Amino acid sequence: MTALILLLFLVGLALLWLARRLRTRSGLPSGRVVAADVGTWRRLDRPLFSRRYGVTGRPDYIVADGADLIPVEVKSARAPARPYTSHILQLAAYCLLIAETSGRRPPYGILRYADRTLQIPYTRELEEQLLDVLEEMRRDLAAGNASRRHQDPRRCAACGYRDVCDEAL
């Protein structure tokens, strides 16, 4: 009986070690994962939506860090020398959505690349930059000036608007 208890204890320790190792390799912070848009695990029932800003989105993960909810955006590629502005603004949009839907502003968001994890502070300046870009996008749409800004056929093939886009490659 003692040998069985010892064996179960050792198996439990091994499982804890493995879980910690996997969590560390994932790049996620140590908080509890509250929601995920990766696979079917703890999937958000519906995207987050801000009526005030007319923005909707679904972060790959939302992690509870104490009382704060932190969005995590996972990119499959290796990290660029500096994160792309589009990646930072996407993460900022998730921060904005979490602030709007939870009533609590995230202090930061996380960009997880294949080889590196970056913590991006959600500052007032970043929020203002996001709101300026959203306004510029709305002006372009209203004026009929919204156009494709790349020459990448793979990007076009993966776009959700390809079927209705008159500029698809």
C-alpha cells in the first residue's frame, strides 16, 4: 500500500512538472486561462464587441492575472526584429474590447510568436493611436478609398473578404 501511494505521488509530481514545462513553453503568463479561441478549449461563446467604438474581435487567449484580464495574440511566425504595427494595434483592439466589456482596463497584452513572447503595455498613447487608425479606416471606407495594401496572394487567399473583394489577387 505504501509503495502504491509513493508511486501515485511520483506520478502526480511528474504531471505537475510536465504541465509547468508546457505552460512555460507556451509563452502564456502564469495566470488562469479564462478563454481561448484556439481549438475548442474554453472557447469564447461569441466575439467581444464594443458598441461605443464599433469594434469586435476574439483574442486567441484571455488570461486572468490577478483581477486583470490579459489578451494574448498568438502568431505562428518567428518574431520580427520589432513587432509589426498591425500586430500591436490588433492587440490594442483586444485590450480596448476587454476594457469595454469587463469595465477593467488591461495594463498590457501579450504577443506570442513562435520563438519569443512580448508584453506590450496598453498605454493611453497606444489607445489613442488605435482610435486614430480606426477613424482613418472609417473615413476611407466612407469615401470609397479602402483598398488592398499588399501584393501577397497567400494573404488574399486567407482573407475573409476575398469573395466580395474586387481587388483579390
